[in-house]
Amino acid sequence: MAYRSNINIQVELDEEKVPATIEWNAPDGGVEGMQQAKAILLGLWDGDEKTALRIDLWTGKMMVDEMNDFFYQSLFQMADTYLRATKNEALAKEMKDFAKTFHDKATKALEEEGK
């Protein structure tokens, strides 16, 4: 018997159609109430078209330093996912090294901008 699970995402837009709030929950995953988020990166794979589809949203409350951390953590976690899926330790390590380099450069650029 197949089991169905839901992940719910609600986006409230401002008058310029920019995300004002992002809320989500996953009742079957133990997340009952709506949770707040400042950004979301959602990737989907269309196996028929062999195409990646994405939805990238962030609110006006998302600060640049938070976006830098969000991308660093997302890249790092993608490396873990890639390793679990492919068992390719060398490429997963390379992805993590890139994530660290990215974060260092992004942090430095933000610091220099603030000077």
C-alpha cells in the first residue's frame, strides 16, 4: 500500500509580488505548526525531460550575511546528499571544499564592502 506525505509551503507576497513571508510545515515529518523561513531553495528533477527545475525565493528580511550562510550550508549539505547517492567520496569532498572557499570569499567580500 502506498503512503502519501505532504510538505506544505505558503508564500505571502507584498504588493510588488515579492515574498513577504514564507511558512512551511511537514506534519508527517514531525513538523506540525507552520514554521517561518526567510528563504527557500527547492530543486526538482524532471526525469522525462532530464531537466532540473527550481524555485528560489527569499523575503526582504533576508540579510546578505544570512544568504551567504544559507548558500554555504546548502552547498555543504548537497555534498552530503551527493555522497549518499553516489558513494563518490572524492567529488563530495571537492564540493565541500568549494563550499568552504565560497563562504570565505563571500564573507571577505561583505567585510570589505562594509569598510
